[in-house]
Amino acid sequence: MDSSSEARELDAQQDPIKRKLEGDVIRFEQRQATKLRRLQAYKGRKLRAPKRRRLQDVEGFDETLDETENNEGSNFSHDQADVCEEIDSTTGINEPAAGADGEECPQCTELKKQRDKYQQECVELQKLCDRYQRGNVKLRKKAVDDDFLAGDDTKTKYYIGLPSYEFLKVVFGLVIIGLPVSFHNGPCSVFQQFIMVLMKLRLNLGYQDLGYRFGVHYSTVSRYFNKWIDVLYDRLSVFVRWPERDQLIKTMPMEFRKHFKKCAVIIDCFEIYIECPTSLTARAQTWSNYKKHNTVKFLIGITPQGSVSFISKGLGGRVLDVHLTEHSGLMKNLLPGDVILALQYRIVPTKQCY
């Protein structure tokens, strides 16, 4: 009884080991059969000429494959048949496995070449991206930014027409009060839009030129200009006012005191080009024989000190300067004895200012 019980206990202890060994043998045979099928499929596949030549260069590949087929995997070398099962964590391409003689299988060699090619392409693309980023930074540095006129009164006077940068900031502070939210959206800041419009008014730069200077499309410049013109008229038109006579006399330049003591205003008419209207009536009314173009005519008046004191409403370019002056409302601001200076061909007929 004791021997039989000991035999049963020994069998019970050996059963798990036997089952494990049997499972390992089955898995090994399945793995060998899978590798054999892969090699058979690889050999029977139609390859291009360059690949076929490379396969012929591998010594003993065909002989090893034929021997494997005849022996059904009995003499198959595990190391040489091992197909890239370790994945590179960086490239995601199978690592080449070395054979029994230290040689790599053709498939591993091809995968390694593809990996090296993809890595080289990635390096080149990264260099190209870095170059474009550096170029973009240089272009942004060349564009007109918020600090383009900072601390430079000479540049401010040339581009904007105002005496100093501090005065420009004061005017900007008055204009942006209650500015709509839509002005804050876009590729340019509010201050960039402001100086862009002032540069257009001062130097009459083209939309394309301003687009290059500010790094935006010319249509964006046109849209900014059309929006800001209405804002500037609404906020700054109050500064165009007729001065009192006593204030005018106190600040009269010395040259005017010698020759034109009672000069109140210096007037002139100017015309602005417009597009040709579709209406024939409007086209006839806006045609200017002097400019040979469709225009809108305005009357402007300045004081002897140089400040703008009067601007009339616009009329068609066809209207005469005398008619525009008489119907502009300028006469309502004159006092008895005031003198008006104008060009000879624009002199208003003599009238009593009472």
C-alpha cells in the first residue's frame, strides 16, 4: 500500500511537468511550421529584378531553404529563420535578426534599408521646418509692429504727420474710446490698424505696399481703411472748428501781421478721385475737366497759423469753385472786415459780410 501510494504521489507531481513540456513542444512545432510557411511564401513570391539579385548574393539561402523543405523543419536553424520580432521603439520597424553565421536575412536587410531611408527623410523634413520657422520670424521682425514709431519723433512726423510719438499716443487714446469689438479681431493690433490708416492718408501708399509693410493681405488693408475712416471722422471732426477773432489775432504770425492783419482764413478747393459711377447722371455730375476723371470736390480753409478751420461737404467735380464756395456755408463764419486769401482763379466775387 505504501509503494502504490508513493507511486501515485510521484505521478501526481510529474503530471504538471509533463503537461508543460508537451505544451512547449506543441508551441515549438507550431512556431516552426509558421516560420516554414513564411519562408515558402517568401521564396514563391515574384520579386523585382533588384531584389532577386540581392537574394542570389546571400550564400546558402536557396540551399538552406531546399533542405528545410525536404526535412520538413527537422534540420531547420532557429536563428537563421527568425524573422524580425523585436520592434524598435523609436521607428516602429522590425529590428534585423542575425542568422546562425552572423548574416541577416534578405527581408531584414530590406526592412533595415527602409528604416534608414525613413529616418533620413524625417531629418530632412525637420531641417526644412526649422528653416521655414526662421524665415517666418525674420519676416515678422521686418513687419511694422506697435513699436515701429516708438521714441522716434522724426519717423512719426514723416509717416504720420504728427509732431511727436507722444502726441500720436494721445490721439490714439481719444480714438479708441468705445471702439467696437470687431476692431480687436484680426492679424493686426488696433494700434497697427490706426497707424496703417494714418500712413495711407499721409503718404498715399498703395494697399499692396501697406500689406507688405504690415505682413497682411492687401484686401485686409482695404477693409481696415474703410472701417477706420468712419471712426476717425466721428471722433476727430470736433477738432475742425472756427477760431474766435481775438484768439486769431493774438497768435497771428509776424508775416501776416505786416501784410494781412485781418486775414481770417485761407481757402482752396481740392478733388478726390472716385470710381466711375454706373448712373449716367452721377457720371456727368462728377466728371472734372481739370482732372479728366470722375472726382468729388471739397472746399478747405485753414487759419494763418496752419490749423484746419473749415471743410465743406463734397460736391461733384463738375461744379465750379465759386459755386462751391458760395454754397459751402463759409460765409456764415465771417465777420465784417475779415479777409479771405485764395488763388487768383478761385477768388470769390466781392460780397459784403454783414
